[in-house]
Amino acid sequence: MKAHLIFATLLLAATSYASTGSPFYGDPPDGCHPWCVHDWNRPQPPRVEPGPAKPCPPPAGAVVLCDGTDATLQANWESDKDGSPTKWIIRDGAMECVPKSGYIRTKGKFGDCRLHVEWAAPTKVEGESQGRGNSGIFLLGVEIQVLDNYNNPTYADGSACSIYGVAPPLANALRPPGEFQQIDITFRSPIYKDGQCLDPGYVTVYCNGVLVQDKTQLEGPSGHRGRSKPGPLPESGPLRLQDHGNPVRFRNIWCQPLPPRKPETGIHGAFSVEETTAMRKKLAAAIRDDAAKMPANSLDQMLRFAESLVYEKDEPTFQKVEQMFAQYVAGVKQLSADQLTGKKDEVKLMFRIFQYLAKFNIVPAGFAPKADLDRIVKAHGWDKEKK
């Protein structure tokens, strides 16, 4: 097929990459992690129907942080930004996030603990994936995800009750939006001595009575897009709740401090190097097979082949991707000023993808198609525009 016909096919093909933002997004696989951070290729947690809700009053000795009254809101919570009074509100016996008011934190500090939280997403369903009923429960920098993904798929390590960006839940046991989810967390910090890790720590989580994290090993503070780095956590700190722009409600929050423990063994952790290599090879092959079924020389196919290189640097696939990228950029160069303006969003998307691939050495620093597209984007000042 001639270059200009291939380019026309690329431009006309509908692509899901801009809408999902899934490939070329989070940190790529490494020696002990076969998946990218926030990887849509990672298997989804299976659906498990929870049993009926039962009251869960705080046990003796627990610190009651939210009982649905304004008194506990004002006594126990403050703005995470500057310690000022929180702008979150009490509505119908629950503490409700006021969008754009910011994260909140407890005035008290906690370390190893058993934590009970009940939360509910808005009854009115709006948004999808991470834009629906999103918040988070943070303990010493580790986030247990709060998200309405009842009939709402998202990347697995961002599902409700995931260790965000690290470990998907074993199951999706959510009740429908508007109903309260009962979350029970046992949090055990890493144990370090003289800079050496004696025990990496773990988190166990039950959602509506269903085990969803089973002594999941900690890998340090969790975060968005970036790989967690193992290391010690603070001895104690405030419990934080996230404002992600959704009016998520919380009630019946209590925390039971746990005594110190001796280092443990036998906790399931990261994959071995051998397991990771085998898994990445399998993932790359599946993605290449998927790409081969797509319309020939389409934008979807080009990007899917490129995505496979994130998992395995296969030379024949790299050569195919390099040729397709070169043809794409050649076509961009042939566009008139008006045509190029009309393709601005697509060209900016490709620019960001090239940046990702170069950042993680999936394409070489001197990759010619990237250099050509860089010049085009920078000449128009599009590299300085927000995403």
C-alpha cells in the first residue's frame, strides 16, 4: 500500500486510546511486575455477590472518627492542605465530600490498626471508569481505593478496594451505588532495622464481608501512574480521605490501634524474575495477536503493536512499528495548515505516546519519527498546552 493511502487509513480509523488513556500511561513492567501501573490488560476482579448488610458497631477501645454527627466531623477532621476546618458536610447521618474542597485528614495519628469505614457512592450514576464515585482511604501514604465500579469497569489496580496502582482486589463485592459499602482493613506497616527490611508489611481488606486483599504485601506509598518503591513508612500519621470531585459519603468510621508485632514470613509478594519474564512474554504475544486482527495499517493496529513492545522488545514487531510510525509522521508533514489544525488533538496524542516510549527506552533516543513529530508539535507550541 502506498504511504499516502496508509496515512489516510491511519487518520480515519477510530481509536480508543484517547478516551481510555490506558496504554502508554502508567510506569511500564519491570523485573518483578509483569503489568504496567494502571494496566487495562490486567485481568478484572471477578464479581462476587455480597451477603446482606449487618451493623458493625465499634469494639471497646476503638477510636470513633465518624458517627454521622457534626460534632465528630469538627472534632476529628480537618483540611489536609493547611489544617483549617474542613468544608465537608454532614448529610443524612453521613459525612459527605464537597467536591473541590480538598482532602481531609484526622487530627489524631495512627499506625498499625484495624480500620472500619462505610462509604456510599452517589445514587445518581454519572461518569465512568475513574470518574464515577471516586475517593480514597489513605493510611501512611498507602491508598485503599474507593470507587463506584459496580457495573463500571476500570483498570484492575484502580478498582474498589485495590491497593491503588499496586494490587487489584481478589473480587468485586460492591453493592449498587447509593448503598453503603462496609470496608474492614487490617494494616501492618513494614518493619525495618538498620536500613534492612525484616518484614515488608501487609494489608488485609474485607469488602461487605468478602475477602478482597489477603495479606497483600506493601511496596511503599502508592500513587498515580508511578511504581511504588519499597521503603519504610512513618510510624504513625493521620488517616486521609480523598476529594476526587465526587460527593462520596462516609459513616461509621472507627479505628482500633493494634500492638507491635514481630517480623512474619510467608507473605505473598512480587513475582519472581522468572515468573515476570514469562508473564510479560505471554502478554506481549496476546497483544500482538490482537493487533493482527485489527484493520491493516489502522491507527488502532499501529498503537496496539507498539503497546506490545512495552512488555517485550520483539525486533520484528519493532521494525513494523517503526515503519508505521514513519508513515504516519510523513503523512502529517503533507497536511495543509488547516488540515493539521483539524488533527491537532490526534497529533498531540501521538506526541505524548512518543514521549512515553522514549522515556522508558522502548524506542531509542534518536527515534526518527519521534524527532520529526517533536519538531511539528513544538513549532505550533502544542507541547506547552495542557493535556
